[in-house]
Amino acid sequence: LKKLNFTEEALSGDFHLPELEVLNKTEIPVETETKDLELTLHMVDTKDKLESYKIWINDVAVLGSTGKSIRSLNTSELTRSVPLTLGYGSNKIEISVLNQSGAESYKEVIHVVCNKGKKKPDAYIISIGVSKYNEEQYNLAYAAKDAKDIQQLFGSSEYFGKVHTKSITNAEVVLECLDEISAFLDQADVDDFVLIFVAGHGVLDENFDYYFASYDMDFNNPSDRGIPYKKIEELVDGIKALKKLLILDTCHSGELDKDEVEKRENITNESPEKWRFRNAGLGVAFREDPLGFDNINYLMKQVFLDLRRGTGATVISSSGG
């Protein structure tokens, strides 16, 4: 229920869904020589007002993860034409509408093969690494170097047509640099590949919220100049490129279930092989489980898929939450 932003009250016996129809569905070709496609959507709810509509192409939220808001129209019925840009090759298009109670319609699904576009995508590679911090006691040895090595690795790849790179390291890594990164990624088109690589300290605040440690972050108060995960995720949310990869090489970069953890003191670890790793900021450990399971969240994920639909980016994180 939490993951879907529902309450138990919303799931009463009178649970109700809005409806969506693609009015020009029969006119959409199975195969096309153009990248432009227009959908005519009819959305209606017999009980609630409409909230937003969402569109995915190959599981990527092309209108952003929250979709296109229509709440301000204060209507229960709407017909709207929506232009889309197709990617080269196969396109699975999914469309849904949500009402203001948070319920989502069944998805309309359309498959279109587009024969126009880049057979060899361009790459837009952003690498961010912080080895030297304003608070010098938290300096690291390799994060900035790793960021530069990633640029060299992808820059020599023959998979891409052109490779566009931007490396931001050490004192350059501050909150304001996100605007520069966003402008850079806006240049990528629908067929291109986007990679964001992030290396440095990842820390949790008192609410167990994740922050990537910028150069000038206050480690005792990560929300002061730290970069929240949401800001990193927004860089790939709603951009034109359909192929998006985010690599987080920091502590605490995996998803965290806040209900299952508690604070612990920071520790420095050293193995018999002399490999050392160090975390910064708040430390966490799993709470003792009264039901006897090691980790309810882990067991739940063996049964259910993650029901939320995100930005469509693949995320690789180097650690658990």
C-alpha cells in the first residue's frame, strides 16, 4: 500500500477506476517510416475528477514519472491529442489515466515499429566523482579518478556513433552543477544512450533519507548542500533519450525500507586481507524482526515485483540501503 501511495480506506469495496480510450488506435500503423506519432486520448471517470495521464515507451516514462497533470482542469472527462516521438526499432507504447483518489485505469497498449532513426546511438556520459571534500577528514582516494576512467572507457567504445562527455569532480560537485548537467542531457535525442556515473560518499540523514555528498556538504547535516537522490533521479526523468543508466558507487545507494532499520554508530572496517572501507554520516542496521524473519522487505521482493513505475532508467547501486 505504501509503495503505491494508497490507504486502506481507498481500497474499500467501492474501489473505482477511471477509463481511457485511444480514439485513433485503429489508424495507427504497425510499421512507420516517421518518428512522429499522435495519440487522441479520451479519458473519463464516472465518480472522481481526473488527476493525470501517463505514457511509457518501452517502459520509459516519456512524460516524466508523475505523468502530465490535468488536475487544474477540474474535470471528469477529457479528450486530448498527445504528440510522441518514436525510437528506432520496436516501440511498446502504454497509456493510462489516474483519478484524484490515486486509482489508475487499465493500460492501453500499442506496438509500433519505427524504421527511421539512429541505428548507432550517440552516447552522453556524465561522470561525477568527489575525492576531496571541504571537510578534509572525509577525503577519499579513488572516486574522482573513477569518474575520469569511466569517461575514457566509454569514449573509446565502437558501439556508439558519437560520444559526448562531461566530467565533474571534487570542488566542482555542488548543488548548482545539476543545472549544467540537465542542460547537457537535454541535447540527447530519443535514440541516444545516457549514462550518469556517481562516485563518492553516500550518507543518510536523521530521517534515513539518502544524500550524495557534494564537495561543500555539511556531513553533520546532509540536507545542507547535500544532493538528495530525488535530484539525481530527476536528471533522467522525462528526458528524450529512452536508454538511460544510472550507476551509484556510494554507501547506502540501494533502496532502503525505513521501517526496518535503526541507527548505529559509524564504524571503520578492515578485513584480514587489509581491504578497508569507510562510511560517513549516519550508520544503520536492521531492526530485530519480531516475526522471526531476517528481512521482511527482502522476502516481500521474492513474491512481488516493485509495483511502482519509475523514470525508466536502469539503476545499479554498489551497496544496500
